[in-house]
Amino acid sequence: MTANLLDFDLEGLAAFCEQLGEKRFRATQLFRWIHQRGASDFSGMSDLAKSLRDKLPDVAHIAAPAVLSRQNAADGTIKWLFDVGNGDAVEAVFIPESDRGTLCVSSQAGCAVGCRFCSTGHQGFSRNLSTAEIVAQLWFVEHTLKRELQTTERMVTNVVMMGMGEPLQNYHALLPALKVMLSDHGYGLSRRRVTVSTSGVVPMMDKLSKDCPVALAVSLHAPTDLLRDDLVPLNKKYPLQELLEACARYLPAAPRDFLTFEYCMLAGINDQPEHARALIQLVRQFDGGRGLSCKFNLIPFNPFPDSGLTCSDKATVQTFAATLSAAGLVTTVRKTRGDDIDAACGQLAGEVLDRTNAVARMAKRRVGTEHVVSMHARLP
């Protein structure tokens, strides 16, 4: 089987070229053809030595997974479903705005974390994506849209690793993918414009801060361990205090002077004034009481079948936001995009084989939900 060159960052591609007896600078030329020009035909790469152009088709190829479907939302959002084989499919979502074009990229087929409010988690986990499968989402979308719009302007200005999966549980494939995105010979994105979202894989947060510190968004969703254990099961392994301390360690390396906390607003579960007050106390414990430098992004819950959850009403969300803001915490409410094609936050589902019996496990967890919620009816 030939190598998919989307699998390599620049250093990896240089090593691959050296194995072919080529000088390292050839890798830079090849890298630019692939990522800056969207080329997949070696014969058209005019500044490569002919000997290399003749050699490459026997040992390499450049290809994204097949597209199973494309949906265009009324607000301009576009969702692609990619076939990654063995009955698995993953989704990528492009969100155009006046000043940017954001691509939401998947890192796994399914997800093992199993957050209650996320439709991907309800499917279970199938497998990690390869670097090529992660990069291919950006490569395909960027150059497909350029061709369709007949433009040389950059289409994707921001990448958020907020699609299907927990990126930091696929670190081996994620790291070279991030390097491709950041490379000046690739997509040339700044670290501020590439965001990794995590539910709190603490050891890999520390590793990312050293290897490739991009913007970090932490899926928080609860102010106490008892409630977060139910909403984000990974909390049982990396509880809130451990997670917040990891956030404090990440900040000095972060490309921005703050981290983002994602908070999905769930009616009657985590949206009450006492929850907001507990969040304030949680972040204020750092920096001598001045608090952790952070921004809260409140996310209206996007319902999906069998979740057993509903979205907080607008007034509740606004009150919650006002409480955080009054305490000096920068707070925004995420605008829902692409909800008419199930492309909004927490709705990405793809077509993933449930190899972890997630549906049955979620059903068992819902049995105890009322008990957990009632225990949190009165927070201090």
C-alpha cells in the first residue's frame, strides 16, 4: 500500500523523501504543492525533479476520504460526511462569518468520553483517525471551496478541533496534524487561530503545552465533581481541581492570555444561579484570589433523540451570563449555527458503529440522573 502524503508534517515528509534518496528541500516543494495548492497529481508539480515525479506514484498518493454527503444550511454553514471505512464516517463543518471561516474538524470516529449532552458520545467509540484523515478534512474543504468560488483567497482562517472525538485521546495523530496547519509551507495558521477542545485529559494538556501550544478550550459544564462526574465521565479520572491546575499550568504557554471554558446550558441541571456562583469560586482560587485568566462560552444545548435533556431558556442563559460577567469573568453565549442540518455544537453524529455498547450504558446512566440532579438542587 502506498503512503498517503497527508499523513506527514514537514519533518515527516522530509524523512520520507530522504528514504527515496531525495534531498530534504524537495519535501518543502512537495509540501507546498499539497497544502497550498491542493494538488494531488504528481505529474503537474512542475518544480519537482522529473526523477522524483516519476518515482512518487509507485510509493505515495494524496487523497481525502470519500464524501458520503454534503449538506448546506440556510445560514451558509456546510457539513460534509466522510467515509473512513469499515462502516465508520466522520463529519466536518465549515462555518462562514464576515471576518473568518471556521472549520470544525473531527479527530475520532465516535468518542469514548460519553458526555451526556453530546450525540457523538451516545454512539460510542470506534477508532482514532489517522493524521491523514484529520488533515484531509482541512485539505479537502479549503481547496474544494476555493475551486467552487474561483478564488485564491484563504477560505479556512480558523480551525477548531471540536468535531467528533476527544482530540487529546488521539495525540499521536493530532500533533503532526497541528504542525501541518501551523506550518508556513502548509496552511500558515497562527496558534491563536487553531483551537484544541478537550474534556480534560490532564497529562496530554501538559504535553500539548510543551509540544505545540495552540489555543485551548476546556469542556467544563459543571462546577462540582459530583455533577461533572455525571455529565462528563472523564471527570472521575481527572477531577475538577486537577483539571483546573492543569489549566493554570497551560496558560504561560498559551498563544492567548486566557483559556476558554465551554459550558453547555442544560435546563434544571447546571444552569441555576448557585451553579454560576460555584463556578466563580472555582476559578477565583488561582493567582492569589485574582482568578484563572479565562473566558466562559455558554453553549445552548442542541437536543437530539434519547438524550433526556432540554436546553435552558433564553432568560436563564442571560441571567447565568450576567452573574459571571458581574464577577469580572468574560462571558459569551455561543450563537447556534447549522442547526437545520444538525451541524451545531454537540450534534455531530456521522455514521459510527457503536462498538462500546454506548446506547445501553447511557440508558443506565439516565436512570440515576434525577438523583444526581436533586443532590445539586441546593449548592452552597
